[in-house]
Amino acid sequence: MKKLVIGCVAAAAFASGAYAATTMTAVPAESWTVTNYYKQNVYDPKESKIGSIDDVLVDKSGKVTGLVIGVGGFLGAGEKDVIVPFTAVKAEKKNDKWYLTLNETKDDLKNAPGFKYDRATTTWVSEGK
């Protein structure tokens, strides 16, 4: 009986709109989807491919803080992951596709500190540690 009462209370709260405060009625202004970045190629100012976005980093407040870019290697083998500030990557739409640029070269990124994903902690950690 206790489960039935709890279920009825939850159903009544949902029907009354008590949960409406957690949903949005419109898309937030100036919002972009993470798919505009995730798994997209990144180019230098001369339009040479320098890597691709392997992950998007978000802080506890929900703000995107960094992008993990995989550079070097062939078909993922020997690839190095580096992290750049989200604001360093510029996005523009070209021919109905997002085009990402970073004011760095592939060599700059290959020489940057590397990171690896730690599945146990679900975080990126320095390769040096």
C-alpha cells in the first residue's frame, strides 16, 4: 500500500506541473550543440588539418572549458591527446558544415603536454604522471 500511495503522490505532482521548473520551454539563446565540435576536424590558419576533437570538457557549472584534440598518428595509432581552451578554437559554418580552426600548427600541438583518459576516474590526466 505504501508504494501505491507514493506512486499516486508522484503522479499527482507530475500532473500538476511540479516538475515543470526543471525543463525549458525554448532553446537558450546563443546555444550550439556539442556535435558541432565533438569528433570534428581542426585546422590551422592555413587550412591544414591538425587533429580532431576527441572530447569536450565541461566544468561543474556546465560551462565548456576545454577541448581535447587528438594529433599525429595514423588511424588513431600513435595519436597524442592535448587540451586547448575552448575559446582558442574558432567555429564557423562553411558549406553547411562546421569548420573549426586553431591558431596553432600540428607541430605546436605535438610538442604540447600530452594527456590520457583514465577510465577508473573518468578524467583526463597528464601523461607525465
